[in-house]
Amino acid sequence: MGALANLTLVFLAGLLTAVATGVGALPFFFYEDIQPRWNVVLWGLASGIMISASVFGLVKEGLAVGTPRQIAPGILVGVLLVVVGHRAITRYEFNPREYEEADYRKLVLILGILTVHSFPEGVAVGVSFADLNLGVGPSFFGFTVPVLAVFMTVAISIHNVPEGTAISIPLRSMGVSKWRMVWWAVFSSLPQPIGAVLAFAFVRYARDFLPFGFGFAAGAMVYLVVTEFLPEALEAGKELHNGGKPELVAGVLAGILLMVPLAMI
């Protein structure tokens, strides 16, 4: 397979994870609202999946191709990217419905916010494809796909479903139509296929930086979990008994247990 075919496959994998975000809006076709308890569980599930994917997937694979000294700088840079991105947009609060009403300048700003949240996940997918057609793994349409790539694509796709639900909740309260909720949920993750292609191209043609790339993706994703997903879950569950902490812990554990069998392949 040529370089263009490889890039196309990686882009489609990233696009699949983005489309999975739209699945999170589908419950609103059957239910008018999502109970806070289940919202907390879903955020916990997403957090557990991301932690599992980072530790059992990216860090584990990074240690297989490099040393902790090579991985650690990548982790730090991944965290730094998210920190800097958050500080750049921290003063701006936007309403999800503004997607429909944004002028050019506002749209650019909203895309910047979405990139900060979604781009690291795309990077994780791209890095996991580093050995595409270079080693052993399952075959798809003539491609030899690394098992890690399958693991990361599945993990982030599953993770994106509850994230799409969280995006859809405020849209639903504003009366946005069901199919538009699906579209805006997918839209929120469109930076992922772009991040996947860029990360794949980088580690593919700069193989010495592969351990750094694994560390970068893991650091960014774990930091997102700690600073975004877990606080969001606690905010959603603040009216529940014990602040929703039991539901959050249950969700995190379920996410980890869900991904462990895949990680053991």
C-alpha cells in the first residue's frame, strides 16, 4: 500500500471515532432527557476507557519501543499542550447552540476550543497506526493493521459516545432538532481525523520520535480526564447523594474493565 492509501485509512479511522460521537445523541430519539445519575456514569465510563487506553495501550506500547526517559518528555509536552490550549480559551464561554449562529470569527474560536478537546484523541489514533503494513496484525482490505490501532480506535469510539450524549444534553434543552444534535456532536470531534493523520505522518517518517509520540498522546488524554471529564462528572452529579461519587467510581471501573480484555490481546 502506498503512502496516500495509508493516510486515507488513518483518516477514516479518525473519522470513525468522530462519527461515534454522534451516536451519543441517539438516546434522545427515544427519551426526552438523561437522568443525572446516568450522565455521571457515562462520564465515568468515558474516563475509565481513556485511562485504560492510555496506560494499557499507549504507555505499554511506548515502553516496548523506547525507554521511560524517551516517553516522559512526550507525556510532559502532551500535558503542556492541553494546559496552553485551555489558558488560551479559558476566558471564553460559549453556548453549544452558537454552532448554528456563529459568524466567521466566532466559528474559528469555537473550532479552536473543539481542537483542544478532540485533537489529542486523534493524535492517539494516529500514533497507534505507526506500524501500519510494517508488522503483524489483522488484515482489512489489504492493510495489515496493528492490534494497537484497532484497540485505540475502538476505545476512543466507545469513549466518544457518552461525550456525544453530554454535548447533546444542553442542545436538547434548547430545542435543537434531533438530527442536528447528531450533526453537532459529530462536528465537535472533527479535529480527530485531522490529528490522526498529522500524528501518523509524524511518527511514520520520524521513527526515532515514536516513544515520544506515544507519551505525548497518553499525557494529553490522561490530563484531559483529570481536568475535564472527572470535574464534569462531579458537576453533573452534585445534586445526587454523595455528590454522585459512587456513580462516578462505578463508571470508571466499568470503563477500565471493559477495555482490559482488549488490552490483553
